[in-house]
Amino acid sequence: MQSVTLEEELEEFRASVRKFAESAFAQKASYWDEHETFPAENRELLAELGYLGLVIPEEYGGSGATLAHASIFLEEISRVCFNTGLICQLALNGPSRAIEVLGTPEQKQRWLPKCVTGEYLFGIGISEPGAGSAVTDLSTTATIDGDHVVINGQKAFCTGGEQATHVMVLARFGGAEGAKGVGSIIVERGTPGFDIGRPAPKMGGRGVGEVELYFDNCRVPRENVLVEGDPNSTKGFRVAMSAFGPERVGNAAMCLGVAQAAFDLAVSYSSERTQFGRPICEFQGIQWKVADMATQLHAARLMVREAATKLENGFPRAKEATMAKLYANEMVQRVTNEALQIHGHYGYTREFPLERMVRDSRGFALGGGTVEILRNTVAALVYGRSFNQRRS
């Protein structure tokens, strides 16, 4: 009996997820954007079918799938409904992944099973009003006080924070500067001193809002510290940031999904639309656009697959994850824009999904590291040294 290869298994998985996504989420994909409404019913269905626990180990109620499975899942869900893809990104590559790799046995047992059932939704608090790309400039503090940690500060652009039951917060321990002293803590909604702002209107991904988080002498049990920062070391910062490797791979996978959807529409439309007595796909100008789009999609998919399968200490290797996100972030903008162009003015109307895809695609290059910062990171990894951006 011939054994099934990993590639065959993954492609069978892709086909099943695509069928599920199209039947479950396609019909209302535009609704969440138009009404700026969180797709709660979609999240409930994902939880009911066990998809929120796809990559969580079986001992905690999950399926124990690989990051490669998660990437394909995110691509296919995002191909149909970007906002539902954002929900899956939080579940598959957000704090639950960091807890699974970095957490103590007690932390895993406390939080992971309820991530699988959907009872818990984790958001991420990294960016601040004065510290976006410059994570080392963050000013949120965490002060050890006996059996508690006292958090003070403010976070911005917390995706899904309006619905979150918990937030993984990056903060500075011990008053150090730069990368020293940075660690992460899990804060539960309703903790005194922790407030969540209202989501601000935004360009894309409008079904999953981004909020500000406020911490005013917020006392959290010390056992909620996931990575404790050492004011004399950058180790906590390096460990905490490595936990965002899966998020970058997931971000790139979502880019693939949105770009693939736009590409499929462009191929279909250009095959049917006639001008000057023939389908526009017979014009070389259209053929070259489609050829470039297909090539870029293929290249991005290979980069995502490599990043999802080359892991170190449970997380994607930094170089592969960073390059995959960088390339995919720019690829999705090119592909969606060209797909809209192929549709002409029809693509510019809200009766077609292309304008929504163009809007949704723009945010990929901002969250999880801007493309400018990613280029700096890749250069540092190539040279094997740190290029300090701080001015003396």
C-alpha cells in the first residue's frame, strides 16, 4: 500500500478547508465589512468544529496540527472571508501559540483548553501610541510587588481587543531601557485597573476592531507572567519577540488567501469580458498582468511553506518568517490592485469585492512589523549583527 506524503496530506487538507470555507463563510463575507460587525457566529462555528484548537496539543483538547496546516487553513479561510481569517489568526498564531511553547504546565492547563472551546479569546498588546515599530521604546511598566505584578501604561491597535477575554501584554520590568527588561504578562478582562477603549474606524478588516488598552495600577497575579523581563538582560525581549514568528507566517498566509481570491476573480473576468470583439484575456497586456500575478503568488506560497516548516525551539526561524511576511505583504497589494485594474471601473464599485480586497490587503504591511522594519530585520540577520536605530 502506497503511503501518503506530507504534501498530499496538506493538499487534501486544503481542499477540505476550501470547501468548508466557501459553504460556511462566503455568503456573508461582505456583510461584516459593510456593517463593521464582529463575525461572532463564524467564531462560534469554528469553535464548535474544533478549528480554534487546530494547532493546540491534543492533551489540551486541540488537534495538534502543524504550523503548515495552520497556514493552509488561514489562507483558505481568508480567501473567502478576511474578517473570519483574522479570528483564526488570533486563535492559531496568537498568544495561545506563545503559551503552548513558553508557558508553564499550570499556565497551559489553565488557558489552552478554553482557547479550544472558544471560551477564551486572546488579544495582543504590543504597540503603544509612542512605540509602534520601535518596540524597544515601549513605556508600559510591570513592577513586581510580592505575589503580584503591577502594570501601568497604554497599548494601541489591539486586534480583537473589544471581544478579548485576555490580553498578552508586553511590558518593561525593572525600569531598564531599550530591549532590556522586556517581558510579557497575561491580563484577564475585568481585572481592576484594566480598561478597554472603543474601536476606531479603519480602512480594512472592519469586522474585527482594533482598540486601545489602559492599565492604571493593574494588579495581576505573578503566575500570569509568561516571560519575565530582566532589567540587566535582553533575553526576555528576544524570547517574547520570537513568539511572534507564527503571527508573521500567519499574516503572510492570509495575504496568500486574499491575493488568490483576487487572482481567481481576475482570471474569470478577463476570460468572459469582451472588448473590440474578443475576450480581454487575448490581449498581451492582460496576459502579462496575469502571468506576473501567478508568479508572485507561487513565490509567496513557497516562502510561506518554508517558513512554516523550518522551526527552532517551537517557533519559525526568524529569517524565513520575516522574508515571507515582507514578500507576501507587498505581493498582496500588487495582486489585488492589478485584479481591480483588470476589472476596470467595475472593480472600483462596491458591487464587486475587489475594492474590499484592496482595502483589506493594505493593513498586512503594518501589523506584525512594517515592511520597512522587516527589511531592517532581514539585513541584520544577513549581516549577523544588530543595527541599533537609537540615536545617542
